[in-house]
Amino acid sequence: MHCTERHMLHTRKRFSGFWLPVLVLAIAASVAFGQAVPAPEKFFGHPVGAEKKLARWDKIVEYLQLVAKGSDRVLFQEIGKSTQNHPFVLMVISSPANLKNIDHFKSINRRLFDPRTIASEEEARALIREAKLFLLVTCSMHATEVGATQMSIEAVHRLASEHSPEILSILDQVVFLLVPSLNPDGQIMVTDWYNKNLGTPSENAPLPWLYHPYVGHDNNRDAYMFTQKETQLMGRILYQDWLPAVWLDEHQMGSAGPRIFVMPAMDPINPNVDPVIYRNAGLLGFAQAAALERAGKEGIIYGDMYTYWWEGAMAWCGWWHNMVGMLTEVASARVATAVEQQKADPSQPRTPPPPEERMRGAQQEEGRPLPPPYDVQSRSAYPRPWLGGRWSLRDIVDYELIATFGLLEAGANLRAQLLEGLYMAGKRQIEMGKKGDPFAIVVRQDQADRPTVVKLIQTLARGGLEIHQAQDSFTADGANYPAGTYVLLMAQPFRAYAKDLLEPQVYPKISLAPGVPPRAPYDVAGWSLGMQMGVETVFVKKPFETRLVRLQAIEMPPGQVSGKGSAYFMSHEPNNSLVAVNRLLKAGYDSWLTEKVTIGGKDYAPGGIVVRGGKDLGSTMASIAKSLGIDAVAANVPNLRAMRLRVPRTALYQPWGGNMDEGWTRWLLEQNEFAYTTIHPEDVRRGDLLKSFDAVLFPDMGVNQILNGATARSMPEQYKGGIEEAGVKNLRGFVEGGGSLITLGQSTGLVIDKFAAPFRDGVRGVKREDFFCPGSILRVLVDTTHPIAYGMKEEANAYFTNSMVLEPMPSFATMQSSIVARYPNADILKSGWLQGESYLVNKVGIAEVKLGKGRMVLLPLRVQHRAQPYGTFKLLFNAILTSAAY
Ligand SMILES: [Zn+2]
């Protein structure tokens, strides 16, 4: 909305119509607008970043609205609501003239992003001359990294009220898009927790729960999967509505080392990204660093810690969209409390800690200053090292303000060059796509788990990809595809994104010197989404022609009910079949998992679902099939060799202090309509679990963490402690009495260490040089006759990230144990990085161990990791469902 109109509405109440024209003239002058914007200090009652002061999200929103009301340079937009229903805000800041024509500039920007809409180089040049640079800054994705959100208050105020030539040039050349908080829920949680404990012995206590309602610190890892509301809203801003050419995501890091990281990042680069993106990220990062050096700031580093390899960390995702994705990481205080660090003596070199430790950063213990910084060697990437001292929230805000304005200034000055880079990158992507290899990526709809196929396509569409659908059957690279097949033509601007997200990752082997082993990735190395989701995606090399329709929305095709009879049969292959089971059980229908069933002369794979009896079953099945996109067959099924299901009573363990895997699991259970109860360490210590639960689920966490819980000295008493030996005893009683203990990831160590499960972890204690596999996709062989593997294929892709490897012990033969999935004897790595394949050959990935009347399900492979590997969700779902079967 344009501001003058708002002022008219606003003033009409107070003044008679006679004065109106005079007032409109008066407020049209920008000086009048400037005066209408309150200074932050006046509004919040303290300067931004003042010691131990945090502005809370509701007040920040109120302030930003006030600024927008008082300034014709600022628009306030509530894009939607966060998970916990707080406003998710986008500020649009530019000159009044630009904002008046914002739709025009949006359409020019959109055309530069899509060179297919530009007829000639001449036209491109003309558009670039006229265009504005859309530059996005996103703040405080990780909610304890509070600085950027606080900084945004001052940044908006300056842009709304200052008249310097630098500010006017920014406003003229740039359309500044600002998301003041990527995680409003977390901002509120952290602010309230901090204020509550201020001045008490718990002043430095960590939050006892995740600072995003479901995914905590992992919220940036949702960047291409779009599972969470906030990521979905960002997807709309990024790839549908605004298309920023430059995108800076402002984070914070540990407290003990450099003060700020700026771009460029370090090797390896990702081969699918256009080189101009790396160069422009470097250019803009250097502009930020230079602005900080001009201001005399210390401890500015580039080319360290963060690599250019990985998809899935928010702004990183911009690179595959021809956007210049940028990162700043500023050293942290303790939320809003300053930290002290001992001074280093550069003449006394000390051995630096390993990189993982540096990434984590040292924590200051109460009352004692941090040890002095290690990295004090002056060099081109770090000319004026930080040597220690005091570091406060205001320091963070200052660094971020300079970094933000340094970027805006460089954006204004380099506007034309940056836009040319954007245009050329898009143009080259389209030319490569036309040439082929790949020409297209095709995805058949008629795969075993059709709803998951559709979900994959929906996820790709959220990332801004163009999706076509074949209207007829066709042939490509010699293979036939039916009508309805999804086609991603590679001649589209975001070709790199589609290709990178769907192809197998091959992590570059970079050695620092001949004979030195290649450097291993520090984080996720493989993400191939088709593999993770169990959906076949085919890269077609040669150009082909067929009738295609561009899809505007990706709908779930309704499932069908066919046949005649009193019972209904569903395949176990679609994940949604288990959602259907949950609905049917809840509605009171009898449901069975069959070992073997023949319907209409056709034999079905083990795990087929049969539902019988009850009123309105026909219409219930019809509506379930329709909404979930799964097919059902009505038949008379006289004899069943089957397991009867009940609604499983599931407990999900939640440690105090928060656990991201718990959050993801909770989200996944809710999405798939599994009921659950959250339990805490004290519930396990108390015992009597069998009375209330059929299954107890432990998320990925170490055994020590399970046993000892939150140990921070400052943690309030009620959140301290783990399950302890009493809890172990209770869990054993639970299993022996008939319960199912399901362990995800590292928590499998609990049943190995404490319940003598007949396995050992084959990679425990193995040196990193010998075995290392962070975030990669591996091939496993599955026993599909095992109820935990019902609905799976005999060969599957599973996610491995520093997981345990189960090696059967001699006691394996005597205990009632079964292997659900094992590694083959060769070609194990499908995507990512695997050092030391021999450690996996023929070893066990997933197992079941009986104990007394109950059992333990060992899922060290990350079957539901970050809610991405749809292809292995069933292993968890089956473990839960069968815990209540009889
Ligand atoms: Zn962060």
C-alpha cells in the first residue's frame, strides 16, 4: 500500500476535510516522513543491543509497523503465520519512486531471472539499465543467535530516516527485502527464557526445549525439503514472489575465535553452480570485509570453516537458483550478556583445536573468562586477528550493521554487474539444458508409492522448478513412459537446482598434497532426493518431443476403490497406506497385516493390509483412497494369515534441553497421524511404562546423554538428570513384560550397552581416516518378509550419518534376533562420501532383538532423518504399528 493514502485515512479522523489538501502536501515531503519515524531507543526504552536487553518479537513487529506507517520508503508485509501462529514478516525498503512502481520492477527482475523472456542482448542490456537490485537479508534463523533480529530494528530506522547520499543511493538502486526473523517462535522462546532467568543462578541456562517448535537448530537444514511453515513461507518469498538476486543470511558462531566470517567460503565448490555466483559472493563478501576494516573492526575472516558444497543450509540454496547466496557468522555473546575472553599473546603460539571444536565454539563458564583465542596468526584471510577482550550484544549489532550496509552499498554500486551475472548464469543454464545430457529428468507417476512421487514433485515445485506433465505416452533414450509422467525440462533457469537435488553426489577428492588422504566433508555430503524418497528419477540424455502441459499446481491424484466384496485390501507400499491404517484403527475398523494374500488370483507381497467389518466401511475407504491417493480393492478374503492391529500406544522420549531428532520424529508422527505421548527422563525413572505404552521411542542421541541428561550447571534443577540406572531397569522391565523399545540412531547404543543386544558397533573407536561417512546415502538389502520391512523393496537406499554399524556377536545365534536390513558386499555408496567401505560389507543396518515377552527394534540407520528419506519411513512406522499387533 502506498503511504500517502494511509496518512489520509489516518488524518481524516482528526481534521476536517478543509485541511486535507494542505496536510497531504505537507506530508509529501520526505522530511515529514522522517520525523514520523520514532527512534528505536524511544520506542523500546533502551538502545538496540544494550547490555542484557532484548526486544521481543511482538514489540519489534509493532515498531516495524510504526516505521512503515511513518515512512514512504518502507512497506511492512505479514507473509503468513509461524508454526505457533506469530506474524512472519517481510519488510520491503526502497525509494518512494521505486515502491510506487514495485510491480514494474518485479516484472523486470523476473525477466532477468528467466532469459527465455528476453529477445536479444540489446533488450537484456536495456532491462539491466532500468532494473533495481533485489537484495534479501534474513535474520536470526537460529533463535539464540539473537543479534541480527535486534540489528534489523536499527537498519530499518536508518533506511527510513537518513538522508545521506549513501542511503539515498541504496534506496534508489536497491529493493531491500528484509526478513527480520526467520524463526519468530524461537525469538519469543529465547527472549522469554533469557528474561525469566536474568539475575538468577540460571542466567546462562540453555533453553530446556527446541527453539523451533519441531526442528530446533535444524530449521536451516529444511531449505530444500520445505516441511516447516517458515521454510514454506521463505520458498514463496524466494522462488515465487520476489526472486532476490542477492541473499544474505545472518548467523552467529562460537564466542572464542574470529569475530565475523564473511564470504567467500572455501572448497570444495559444487560443480552445478555457475562460477559467476562464486565470484560475486566473493566480491560482495570482500566489500563487507572492507567496510568492517574501514571502521577499524578486528577479527574479520573469510574462506574458513564453511564450504561451497552443500545444498540445504538456507541461503546456500540460492546458488542453484542463480542467486548470490551469502553468509555472515558473527561471534556470540551469551544471548544478551557480554562475555569476557582472556587476551592472547601472539608471540606464544598454541596448538589450535580440531575444526569440529572450532565450529562448535567454546562456552564461557560462569564467572570465568574464556581461554584466549588460538587463531592469532595474521594473514590475508584474517589480517587483524581477534586477540580477546569483552564482547557484547552491541558489538554483534555493530558488526552486523556494518556488514549489512556494506552489502547494500556494494549492491547499489555493482547493481548492473550483479544483474548481468544473474542474467548470464540463467542463460547458460538454459543453453546447457537445450543441449541435453541431461535434457530432462522424468519421473513416472505409476510407481509403487504414488503419493510419495507426487510429494517429491510438490517439493521440487516449492523450490521454483517448472514441472510439466506428459499428455501421451512417449519414448525417451529408448525407454517408454506412460501419459501422466512428470517431466522436468532442463532448459529452465533453475536447471542446476533440479540436477543437483536429484543426481547422485560425488564429493570431490581434494588432497592438500600428493600422497595426503583427501579432505573429508565436514557435514552432509549427499542428499539426492529421489533416492532418499524411494522415487525413481530418470535423467534423459537426448532431446525428445512429446505433448507436455506445464502444471501450475501439483495435485494429489485421487486413489480408486475397485472390486466387490466385504473386505478391502491395500498394498503396504505407499507410506500413505499406513496413514490409512491409522485412520481406520481410530475409527474402530478391524485391520490386519497379512503375511500372504491372494486376491482375484493375484499374489500380493507380504504386509498387504486387509480391513474388515464395521458400518460405512465402503464409504470410509472411498474417502480415504481419494484424500490419500492410494488404491484399494474390495474382495472377499476368507482365510487370513495375518497380524491383527490395534491403535499403538506410543511414547516418544524427549530429553530436557531439546533434541532435534525428537522434534523431527514428532513432526513426522503427526503428519502421518500416529498418536503419541511425549515422555521425559523423570517419566522413565518413575517406571510403570507397560501400563500406558506399547512402544517407547528414543530419538538419535548418545547413551551418556540418555543416562545423564542435561548437565549444564546453570540448568534449573527440574530439568537436570537423565533416565539413570533406575530408568534402564524400568525400560528392561517394560521390554521383558511385552513392550517394544525402538531406538533411532545413536540411542541404539543403549540396548547394546545395557540390554546385551547381541551386536557391537563395528565402527566404534575406528579412526576417522579409516572409516568416515557423514550424511550419505547407502545401499542396503532388506528382508521384505520381516514385518518391520513390510512394503519395502528388497534393495533400498538408506541414510547414514556417522551412524552405528551393527556387527553380530557370538550370542546372536542364541538370542531370538533377526536381521531386517544389511549392507551388501560391494557398491554400497550411492550418493555422498564413504571412507572405508570394508567396515560395512555384510554388516547389519537394522535388526530386531526379542527379550522376554517384548522386543527391541534397532534402527541405527537414520530412517526418518530430517523427515527426508520417505523411502525408509516405513521401517519406523512398521515398528510402531506392530508393537500393538497380536
Ligand atoms: Zn546459525
